[in-house]
Amino acid sequence: MLHLRRALIWRIVLIAVAVLLSLAAWEVRVLRQAATAELPATASLVAQLLNDDLARRTSSFDRIDIEVPLTPLDRLGRRISFCVEVQHLMRERLLAQSCLSEEPVSEAGRLLAPWLRTGAIGTAQATRLLQLQAGIRAGTIVVTPNWDSLGQMLWERWLVLGGFALGFVGVVVAVALLVDRSLRPANEVLAALARLEGGDLSVRLPPFALSELRSIAGSFNRLAARWAATTARQRLLTERLLQVREEERRRLARELHDEMGQSLAALWAEAEVVSTLAGQSLPQLQPSADAMSRTTEHLLEGLQRVLSDLRPPALDRFGLAQALQALVAQPRRRAAQGDLHATLEIDGDTERIPDSMRVHVYRIVQEGLTNAVRHGDAAQARVRLACTEQQVSIEVTDNGSHVGVAVPVPGHGLLGMSERVSALGGTLDVAPCQPGGMRLAVTLPLPPLEEAAR
């Protein structure tokens, strides 16, 4: 983002340049129009002066050998810039040629002359008759604009415009410096907005001397405080919802285990008894009894998987580290041939993680491995858990072929993970790996030891 002063100066300079170019183009057009518009009248005046002079000096019989000096045009040339060329009518020779102008022409004016001549509007010359007494034709007079003089005139006008433009830019720069000095606290406002956008809700603006900026600072501080309070309430609500969900899962797992698990276990035992008795006295019932036993056993295995998903028993029995080891060791079938091979690295003491947060760490690792298989068809994955006094870091890296999962979206499990991490006050980063695969990194802050102990 451009600095306010720099942006203001550049915009004003661009406007000044645009106006200057427009005025310069307008001056070119005006000079070209004036040169061609005044040319017929100038040619008529030149012809009159030369014809009167020629009539005084020659007679009608001097038609062959005549001389046409251009001195009668000196006074006119001091007022009007033009070029004149006199040609003999019978011998087709040049009698006189000159460009009249009182002002000297610089090199810049000569360089502009061809350009003016090229873009001239209409006919850039006027022709009149050179006549003796009694209206006898002796030659032709061709009058053209003095392009060198017009180029010099254009150059001088451009210099004036440039001077005005430089003066205008100087005034603008001075005004911009004054505005920048008055609005110097704007940089602090922009920095505070950047911090607020980055998630730092504790940022506040100091009271400024300027009343307008002081009002902006007050509004900003109130908005930041309200935003922080809203975010805190939303985070507490989300965290509470996560806790309620985990508690509901635990309750449901306990009820399924106590009621359905025991019922299926009793049913399986009865099926085994039926199978044994059928083998002894009713062999024709043996296939049905075996089928009942296998079906009941499959139901028990499925129930165990559901219970493990609802609430991993190893997490309550053996702790987070052993639960993660068991989670990583679980077989996960890929769409391609083979299973996912995952490894686990733990750095630090996992006992530093509060009990209420351990299930969230487990769920994040579980979702990361599921995402690696389901949406990346990865063959290898590496899970790294690092615990410090201030935070716990989780990193799941795989070699799968993920497409379009860099942003948390429904259907990839990342949206739920993002909500979980946000509720815990952490950060989630998903990025592709080179040459392939995806890296999922989560950082969760840990409460102080005193608070965790309570």
C-alpha cells in the first residue's frame, strides 16, 4: 500500500502531466489552424506589395528580364512570419525566395518545424500572380507558413506551460508535505488495522491530538474491544459445543457398550451353544447355527469399531501417547493397492496437555490420517507431536495426490478441524509439499501450569 503522501503526489503529478499534454496538444492544433487560416490573406498582401513595387520599377515590355527584390516585405515580415517564393512564368526559374521573421529560431524550434508541417490542416500554401502593368502576368508567388518560426513559437509556449506545471507540482508537493505532517498518525492506524486483520484483537490506538483522528481512534478501540468480546464468546461457545459433543459420544459409547455390547455377547454365546447342540443332535441346523454365530461375531467387531470412533478406549485407559500409537498402527485401506504406512514422533511430555484437550489432539491426528487416505490416497504418512510449556504442535505430512484441499472446505474434514482449532485458540496451516503430498500443521496454546492443575 502506497504511503498517503506518495500516493497523493503521484496522482497530482499524473493529473498535471495529463493537463500539460492536453494543453501542449491544443497549442499545436491552434498554431496549425492559425497558420493555414491566415495564409490566403497573407498571400494576397504579399502579392499586392510585390506587384506595386514591380509596377513602379518596370514596364510592360520588361517581361523577360525582371528582378523581384523582397525588400518591400520587410515591414510585413516584422509583423507576420511567412516564407515566400517567386517563380518566373515563362522561363520557369526562381526569381526570389526567403523566409521572413523577426524572432531568431533555436534548434528546438527547427526540430519541431517538420512535425508541424506534417500534421498541417488543409492546404499549407497559397499561390498568387506576379503581374506587371496592365495586369500582364510575369510569374507566380507562393506563400507558405514559416514553419521554423512556428516551431520556435510552439517551443516557447511549451516552455511557459512547463514552468506553470513545475510550479503547480511544487505547490502540490508542499501541500502534500503539510498534509503528511498532519496525518502522520495515519501510519499508526494502518499498522493497527493490519494487526487486527492478522488476528491480534488486543491492539488499541492511542489518543491523537487531531480531533478527527481522535474520534477514529475511539471508534477503532471500541470496535476492537467488541470484536474481541464477540470472538471470545464465540470461542467459548464452540469449545462448549465440542465438549458437549465429546461427552455425548462418551455417554453413547458407554450405553452401547453396556447394553448392546452385552446383549450381542450373550447372543453370540447362545449361538455357539446352538451350534454345538445342532452338531450333536440336529446336523441339518448346523449351517444356520454357524451363520448366526458368524453374524453375531461380525456385529461385535463392528460395535467395537463404532465405540472406538465414538470414544477411543485407549485414551482413557493408557493416555494420549499410547492412544496415538494405537491410532497410527490401525490399518487403513487405500484406493490403490496396499495400506497406509504411518509413523509417529513425539517430542516433549504429553502429560503437559490438559485432559480436556487430549481428545481434541487425538481427533486432529485422526482426521489428518483419514484425510491422507480418503482424499490423497497416500501410501506414507508421518505424524509429529511436539509439546512445550506454551503450546502443542501437531504435524501430519503425507505423500498423497491432494487436489483442491488447500482451503478448509466441507467434504475434506478440514472445515471441522478448522472450527475445532479456532475454538481452542490455535492456528491451522495446510500447504502442499514438494515434490508431492500435503502438510497439515496445527498449533494449540497451552494454559499455564497453575490453570492446568486446577
